[in-house]
Amino acid sequence: MAPPAVLVIDDDPDDAELARLALEEALPALGVRVVTRREQLAPALAAATPRLVLCDLNIPGWPCDEILASVRASAPAARVVLLTGAPPPGDAVLPVVDALLLKDRLPDLPALVRRLLPG
């Protein structure tokens, strides 16, 4: 079996599971790995280089910029999608990523992944 192509980073295990299920049902060949705690990230990145990272924008005590710095150091070519429960305020400074997806729009996730990871 191929290493997982998608890494989901979310402190809410239920939200992470919903993202994983949405992807595995629509795109089973990709493979998905889930990280819900800070100490899981480095081993996950060492085990397999993801092609796509789905990262919760608001993880208490774990800034998104810090998460993305770790991801980009290990997987510089990975596409990145930020997931969030609510639209960020208009004056919010967001990291440069490939897409932003509201968690209530998870049914749109497979189409977004197909666009970001053609082939």
C-alpha cells in the first residue's frame, strides 16, 4: 500500500474524521493520515511526505504559521488547504496557501482535492 498522500491536521478528532471520511469515500486511492496533537506532526511528516495538507486554521495553543513552517520544511511541494469553522475576519492576515475551505463545506473537499492534485 502506498503511503498516505493527504495529511489532515485538526485538534478536533471529530472534524478530522469527517475530513478523512469525505476524502476516503470519494478518493480512496489517496490515503489519509490524521494528526490531532502537536507531538504527532513530526513523526507523521517523517513517515511519509504528503502531497496535500489540510490544516485547521484555529488550533488553540498551536499557531497555524508554526504548523505550516514544519510542513513546508518537510514537504515543500505539498499543496495546503486551510480548514476553518467560520470565515476569518476581513482584516485577518492568513498564511499563503492554496485554498481556504469552511468546514461546513466538506462535501466540496473531494472536488477541491481533484483540482489541486490532478492525475
